[in-house]
Amino acid sequence: MVINEMTEKDSGAFLANASLGRLGCSLNNQPYVVPIYFVYEPDYIYVLSTFGQKTEWMQRNPNVCLEVDEIMNQSQWMSVIANGRYQELPEPQYTSERDHARTLLAKRHSWCQNALAERQLKLGDDSIATLFFCIHVDSLTGLCATGESAESGNAAQK
Ligand SMILES: Cc1cc2nc3c(=O)[nH]c(=O)nc-3n(C[C@H](O)[C@H](O)[C@H](O)COP(=O)(O)OP(=O)(O)OC[C@H]3O[C@@H](n4cnc5c(N)ncnc54)[C@H](O)[C@@H]3O)c2cc1C
């Protein structure tokens, strides 16, 4: 298997085509990871979110990351990590950013169902409060595994 580092440009292109990632945050030396839907455009990740542990923790410690991967098989996969800073987008200061995030997120299939369904299960309330937040992306790294190397392929044939 050959593993290559992806360029920042390729990592960004990968994120732009993805929609589900794992959001990582931490507080008091305790990591916390949850799946979320997102949209990426250069330097920003937008999310529609419910309130809860993740938003409380990110308010207190805005240093977060998002991991996204695509796994074709054990030796063919891509994995990208974005590190950045959490920022809520409340009304009315961020109306245009919220509209922008809403427009981008609305292009995704069933973009809000998972966020709301989880809350409704827990709280039994149909009027669940939501917020938009963004992550200011500070760094992007990516790894790409492209299958067996020519040498190992030849060795296997011998
Ligand atoms: C495919 C998918 C897409 C999703 N997309 C979004 C999204 O776009 N926006 C969004 O806000 N949420 C989304 N969710 C739900 C999200 O993963 C969290 O479950 C939810 O946001 C609640 O997180 P919280 O920290 O606010 O929960 P809290 O209720 O505050 O968490 C309390 C405790 O519940 C447990 N818990 C919470 N969530 C999970 C979980 N997912 N798995 C296991 N245990 C859990 C943890 O132990 C946590 O300590 C998605 C879930 C899935 C599966």
C-alpha cells in the first residue's frame, strides 16, 4: 500500500465534495467526537447544530477539528483533518453568514434531519432550538492510500 500526503488544495477539494464528518472538541482533557453534516468552502466549515454538550464545550474551548474519510477498501482510502476555531453565528450580527450557510447546507439531501431527530428522541420536543456555527479552518492535512505498490504487486505474482 502506498500512502501519500495530499496537498492542501486536494484536501480542500475532498472536503468540498463530502458532507458527513466527525467533529472533535475537548474540555478538561476529555475529547468528544460526534458525527455531523457540514459544508466546506475555502477557509470555512458550516454546520446546523442542536444545542448540547458539543456546543457547550466548543463555547468554552473553541479549538476544534473535523475528520472526514472515504474508505473504498483497506488499501484505498482518503482521510482529511481540518483544524480550526469554533464560532457561533447568532442573529442579527451574522444574518448574511447564516443565510449563506443555510443556502449551502440546503443543497445537501436531508441536511437537518439527523441533527433534529437525535434531539427529538432525547427531548420529545418538536420545536427544537438550533444554531448555525462555522469553523474557521486554520490548517488542512490529508492522507491518501492508493492500493498496493508496483513492487508488492509483482512480489504477490511470483
Ligand atoms: C449521520 C449523522 C449526522 C448528524 N448530523 C448532525 C448535524 O449536522 N448537526 C447536529 O447538531 N447533530 C448531528 N447529528 C447528531 C450528533 O451526532 C449528536 O448526536 C447531536 O448533535 C447531539 O450532540 P450533543 O453533544 O449536543 O448531545 P448531548 O445530548 O448534549 O450529549 C449528551 C451525551 O449523549 C451522548 N451522545 C450524544 N450524541 C451522541 C452520538 N451521536 N453518538 C453516541 N452518543 C452520543 C454522549 O455520551 C454525550 O456525552 C448527526 C448524527 C448522525 C448519526
